[in-house]
Amino acid sequence: MRVFVIADLHLSVDTPELLDKFRAFADEISVEDELYILGDLFNYYVGINPDDKVHTAVREINSSIISRGGKVYFIHGNRDFLLNNRDASYFKIQLLKDISRVEINGSVIAMVHGDELCDESLGYRFFRWFSRCGFMQWLFNVCTSYSYRAEIAMNMRDRSIRNFAAANFVKRMINTDKAVKLMKKIRADVLIHGHTHNAEEVMIDNQYLIMDTGDWNQRGFSYIKIEYDKVNPENRPSITIEKRNF
């Protein structure tokens, strides 16, 4: 049995090659396989747009996975936190909690997007809390048009790119102390996250394994593959980071 974990595809109409690669990758997912998407599937998300070719393609890709007997799960990222249960139904995905606990053959795996584990500013932490409030999301959607929400999202994305450039293009890292604290809280052996775009793993105190899915870009992509024996649950799962070049 196999579980695939990906994050940070940032799909948009400007990156059709990434959408093609996602479609080809999804074609490998077969009966009883599972796909976990740990946020930022879209470059930005402000609601369903049936005229958006990316939205319709993602719906078709996920439908294809399900038709073959696979499952698709989704955890919010910092670019698509407005995706709600109705939207999840449209995209044929199962929406999970921002911090999800997954048990596979005796191993407990914590799955998160990852921005909550970074040393973000107080302003961002407040924004993250505020923006995930269900009532505020409803109010925002009711009081604004799709085009206005898209304009806000694009401005936020541009600001993020400028900040990244101002930081000399140095990728962020999660705070491992926060990560270990989270793992202890939910009694997890492994933590898998995205957000920082660094496909790597680190072992803390010879006990806590932290793995980054990496991202998808014009050069290639990475993902985490978990293989396990459903018939023999005493066999611990194999967890590896795999990379592919375009």
C-alpha cells in the first residue's frame, strides 16, 4: 500500500507545465493508494471559478484518482485557506484539520502545511488566526466579488515575492522546537510538512523525524512516499523523500 504526500504546487494558468506534471503524477495513484496535499495546491484561492482551467483540471484529476479506488485528502495552506467543505466537495477531496494525525501500521504521523511552525511575525500570526475564522471567511465572501478577492490575493502573492527577494532568496525554515512540541502533544513519531520548499529530513534527539515535502517548480518536483504492508500491520512503514526532474 502507498501514501503520497505533496505540497506547494502553486498551480495557476501561468504554469500549465506543472498542471501537466500533476496530472501525470496522479495517474500513478491506483486502487487503495492515498494522496495527501498539504496546502498551497493553488497559487492563490478565493473561491470556485468554473471558468478557471486549473480548477476544472484539478477536479477532473482528483475524480480520476477516486474512480480508480484512491483517496485524496487536503490540508489548508497559506494560499488556499479559503477552501471550505463545499469547495472540497467540488474538487473531490476530503478536507482535514490543519493539524492532522495519521496512523499507519503503528507509526503516528503528524501532517501540517508548516507556516504555523515558522517564526513568523506577530502580525502574520494574528492574520493566520483571523483569516481561518469561519465567520470572517463567510463575511469576506459575502461582502466582496470574486474579482476583488482575486486582486487582494495577487497583491499578497506579489508582496510575498518581494519579501523573499529582500531576504536574498533565502528559504524559510521551520522552528524545530515548535515541531517537536507539536509531535509530543499528539504523540507522533514523524512530522511531515510543506511551506518552506526544502525537500529534506532531519532527526531530532534520535527520536523525532521531521520531513519536508519540498515544492513543485519549473525544474522539477518532490514528494514523500510511504509504503506499508496492510496485511502485516506489525511491519513499520517505509517513508522516503523522492525527487523528479523535468
